[in-house]
Amino acid sequence: MKNTLFFTLLAAASCMPGYAKQVATDKPNVLFILVDDLGYSDVSYMNYKSGIHTPNIDKLADTGVIFTNAYAACPVCSPTRASILTGKYPATLKLTCHIPGMGMEKYLNKLKKGKPLQEAYFRDHLPTGEITIAEELAEAGYDTGFFGKWHLAGEGSIHTKDGIVNADYHPDKQGFDINIGGNAYGQPKSYFSPYKSGTLNDGPDGEYLTDRLTTEAIDFMKSHNDDPFFCYLSYYTVHTPYRAPKGLVDDNDGNVYHAMINCLDNNVGRLVDYLTKNNLLENTLIVFYADNGGLQANPPLRARKGSLYEGGIRVPLFFSWKGHIKAGKQNSTPVTSVDMFPTLLDIANVNTDVKGIEGKSLAPVLLQGEALDERPLFWHFPHHRSEDGAMGAAVRKGEWKLIYEFEKDRYQLFNLNKDVSETTDLLSKYPKKAKELRKDLERWQKKIDAEMPLPNPDFQVNNK
């Protein structure tokens, strides 16, 4: 019998009558959906934006638990992706910035111009020595497939013809049996075939990438009807360049971004239809997630992708598993992308001896309705972006959030329960709370030996 784990929150299944025996003998399948640059309010179930229509996503979200305080561990993509795969914070991995397609040297020189500080050191790939979710599940007997954006395999992808910088860092070297579309690209060379990708064969001229990746994922699931599988579907959409089929653009009054979201929604519908028609939905845990805050506006949140304000790091997240997770629930527990690794393994009933995991399993929350103990969540982003609130670090604990900006040497304190838009800095009003959070942040940075930005020598010379 097959259980499908759309981020199988199965770990706490022992609490459910009549299910513990099944969990002990069966391995649930995992279907994990990751969307690139999808903002907190870019799904219509959040009801913050007009013109956004995601009926299939909304319907699926209604069948499970929506986390309203879900975060990415970084305001840009590559670090969050690494944190999902490993259960470790980006700063721990020394992978704190998106891997530059233009090349590392050119990127660093561009970003430090006119700045007092230069970018802190960061890696341009996910080291193969790091143990991933896929490797752990493969060891436990899973067939594993990766589809879509990887962006953890070297710098300088725009200078290649096919997105391959170093194939030794591709998904198939990190525990995935199949890799379709994953390479060094941070965005597609083309959303329409021919794709100019060394890891994705071209389809018919004009075939749309989002549709194609869904087809590949469904074909993978079809081919593993007798074995447990981990299907990691990592859409390139809705990252730039904004492109969508003309019919969908017309249907969305010419708004290409809305059309891309519309297409995403259609493809989520295709996935659910496949699971339903093949009697897999009740055995499937579905996780729907985004890798960082939206590049567009993110009402009611402040700022966008690249910022440590909420708009840069708070994202859509829900888990659905018919018959196992109570439908129609919202949960305000602050959770983050490092929690995915322990959650998946817990739900899949896989024991692990991987050291240094920093996330917490959400299985008890999802399956038993338990509450997680209050804990701090951390961000360390020593990198420049045009968006306000970059080049800094942050910590959230309970309702409180502290942001530190390296160049301005400035702290800001917000109460997110009362001020989700981060309009009122409460630092002077609550100095003790600010001090407590500052100590939490500094202890964590010291513990993981976080890379820090250094003075920019060019700035020093030019400003004498």
C-alpha cells in the first residue's frame, strides 16, 4: 500500500488510532512543492491582493493546516533551498546569499561599490558532504526524484550554454535518483521550449516550463506505484523573467505575473487530480512552500525579497494529508525552512544520526495538535540588496522580532502580534526585551561561527 507524503507529516502518526501499525510497516511517499519567489499574499486564500486567483491551491490548503507565521531561513533563494535539504541554517552552512549567475567576482565587486562594508564570505554550492533529506530517505528505501530549480551548483551560470557549471553538485549527487531541470541556473534561460538546459530535454516548441515540470513529476510518481517515493517539485516560477502563455495572460487582463500564478495553480490542480484518481490522496502528505518573500509587494507585510523585514522572509506554507491532518486549520506557530528536514524524516518514520540539525519536527503540531515550545528563529544575511532591511541579522522569539543592520549599526524591535507591518520600532520602549533578543542572536552567531562583513577598502580610500 502506498502512502504519499506531500511533506509527509507522518511522524506523529502514532497518536492516531489504528494508524500506528500502518506507519510502522509502510513508508509514506513524499511530494514536496516549492515555488520560487511566491510572496506571502500571492495566494488568494490569504485574501490580501486583488487579481490573484488560486482556486486549486486554496482548495488544497483548506484540507490541511496553514501556517500563518511560516518563514524562509533567508530572504533569497539558494540559502533557503540548502536549509530545506539539510535542516541547518544558511549561516551554519556558510551559504548565506543567492549563488550569482553573473559570477562571484563580478557580483562581489558590483555589490560593494560605494558601500562601507563588503559582502561576507559565502559558498557557491551545497557541499556534497552535507547529508540531505533525499539521501536519508534513499537510505530508508525511497526512490527519489528532483524536478526544477536547484541553484546550488556553482556560480556563473549565465555564462554557460546549458546551466551546468559543475555537475558534481547536481541533485543526483545529493541523494536524488533522478534530476530533471536541476543545475546552476537561478532562473530559466527560457520559460518556453527550447529551454537551453543541460538537465532538461526540450519539448515541442513553445511548451511551457511549469507545465512540463508537472508532467515529469507525475510521470515519476506513476512509475513508482509499488515503491515509496520522494518527489521534490521545485518550480522555477514565479521568478523573473516574467513569461506566461498568451491565453493565460489574456485571461488575467494582461498581467503576466498573475498569469504565472494562474498557471502554477492549474498545475497544482493537475497534481491533486492525479493523486485523487489513483486513490493516493488519503495516503499523501502534501507540502506547499515558497523559498523567500515575494519580489512583488507583499501586503500587509513590509518590504520584499532580499529584506529581513517580514515581506522578505515570511512565506506561504501549508500541509495537507486527507484523513490524518484536520482540515480547515490555521496555526500561528512560527516555523522555518530548517524544520523541513526533521519533519520529513519524523513523518517517514526514518531515524537519523545526522549531527547538527537545527530545525524542529512539526509532526506533533500537525498530527497531534501539540504546541511547540517557544524558541528563537534566526536570520543572518550579511549581504547588500537594493531593498531596505538587508545587510543584517534578525531573531524572532514569540511575538517579538529584533533586526540588526550591520552598516547602520542599528537595532530595531517589533511586536509582530500587534504590528505585522513593522511600522513602530519599540526599541526604546522595551530595552530589556531588545537586550534579551540581542544576546540570543549573538550567542547563536558565535556558536555557528557566522561569517561577518568586513570593511570595504575601496570605500575607505575613496572617502578619506
